[in-house]
Amino acid sequence: MTTPRPRVPLACPECAWGLHPKVSRYGVRFFCHDPGRPLSCELSNESWEHHMLKLEMAAAIRAAGWYATLEVPAEDGSWRADVMASSVDGTQRMAWEAQLSPITLDDIAARTNRYVDEDIRVCWVSPHEQTPQWISTVPAIRVRPAQERDQDWLVDDGLAGFDFAAGRWVFREAPLSHFVRWALYGQLVPTPVLPRYRRVYRVIDGKQRRFRRSQWWTSLQSVADQKKHESMRQRQEAAKAEREAREEEAERRRRALEEQERARRAEEAERLRKQQEEESRLRWEEIHRQWAEEAARRAREKAEEAARLAQEQAEREEIQRQMLEMARAWWSRLSSQQKTELFTAVAEYGAVTLLGV
């Protein structure tokens, strides 16, 4: 009969109570308190979901070839890692935090910085259906528990790849065990998302929904692709800006030429208007001069005609006067008898003329 080996002494790091190994119905190995544990032990009072998530992470870490230790405290008590992953050579450590309870953005950032200050990488893990607000604040993922015993937990959010052709980030899903291995060996790294690429889309229940992410776990290739795409976009925008500047300058020059042409046309129109006004003025002056000359000519002709008529009238009057004087002189030379004879002859002639005799 084989003598049973004595049990390895194990103690809870929180309450120092004895622990013994167990296996869950999903095949996950974990440690459980021996009977009679203190009721005040925080590790024993944690939720089953929290406990199972830590065990899943520890199992994935060990499957990746690293050491996994639960509830590892800092020497100064400033932090306590749910699961601490340590490389075989002891040069690297990575804390895995199962965060189920609410926490502020400032608190989770401060806790992350305490790990960073000691050169410890960290990943925050949430199993909630609702993605926590801090998933883009610190290196974090959201997971879905396994539905069957032979299934793995699934990373549902916080993991993405950069689609260079589309120029955007795309949600990726992966088994938790794969994600843990990739993260431990640096094949996945938390990387900030450049402002232009923070908008991301995902189909949920047949509908496309929009999200914003400022940080992802992603591959080094995606990190390089985002940088490469941003450089390409900046070059394109610079080229576009330069092209638009050239087009704007060409448009400015075109408008300037058009303005110059309008000014030239306006100046030419003004010159023609003034020329036409001057020509019109000269034509009217010529017409007025001609009218004045015609009026003067007519006045002169009228004056000459009047002078001629006056001259003729004066000449006739002079002739009449001379004839009257000659008649008077001739009459004065007639004797009384001659005058009587003349009157008698004239009277007889008049009678004959009137009577037709």
C-alpha cells in the first residue's frame, strides 16, 4: 500500500489561512481556503466571477511559459496585483488586473502609473457586458466568459488592428489565452490612437454603431501602419494644401487680371465717353458757328438788300425830284396861252379816251 505524500503547506497571502488546490467545472485549477477561514479575508470574499477571471488569466500566463502569482503586493503596499506574470529569467513583470467594481478614471490612471514607476507592464481586464469608460484611458480589454467547458474566454473589446487601405482601426477578437501570450511577448502593445483615427465602427445586432477609442492593444505592424498612414495623410494634406494654395494664387491672379481688365475697360470707356463728349461739343460748336455765320450772312444780305432798296428808292426819289424840278422849270417857261392850250388838249384827250370817241 502506497503511503500518501504530505500536503504542501500553502497559506493565503491576505489572512495566512491554509489553502488547498481545486479544479473548477471548466477544468481551471485554483486554490481554495481550508475550512474555518476568517470571514474578514478580502480574497475569500471576492466574487466568483472575479475569482474565475483571475484564474483564467493565471492559467493563460502559465500556458504562455511565464510564472503567474495571485495577489502579489508591492513592498511598500502601494499596489496589489490580482495576477503577476513574471518571465522565466525574472527580468520582466506584467500585472493583470481583473476590474469588476466601479473605479474613476483618475484612480485607475494613478494605479497604472504606480506599476509603470516600477517598470511593470499592466493590463486591466473587465468581464462586464458594458464596456467600461476607462478602456481607452489605460491598457485594457473587455472579455466574455466561456459558454462551454472546452471554450476559451474571448477578448471582445480593447483589441484592434489598423486597416491601412481603409485608413481606420477595426475591432478584433481573440481568445484570452492567445491575447495573454501575445501581450507577454510584446507581440501586442498598448498604443495611443491618433486623433484622426479615434472614430471606429462595429456591427452590433445587425446595426452599425460608432465608438471612440484613444488607445488599443494592437500589433507592432498596426502601430507602424497607423504611423505610415498618418505620414501619408499628412503628405496628401500638404500636397492638397499646396495645390489649393496654387489654385488660390491662380484664382487670385485671375481675379486681379479680371479686375485690371475691368479697370482698363472702364478707363477705355471713360476715354471714349470723354472723346465722344468732346467730338459732340466740337460738332455743336461747328453747328453753332455755321448757324452764326448763316445768320450773319443773312443779316448781311438783308442789310445789303435794304441798302440797295434804300439806294434805289433814293435814286427814284432823286429822279422824281429832278423830273419835278424839270417839269416845274418847263412849266414856268410856258406862257399863259400855252398853258391854256395844254390843259384844253389834255382835257380833250381824256374825254376821247374815256368815251372811246
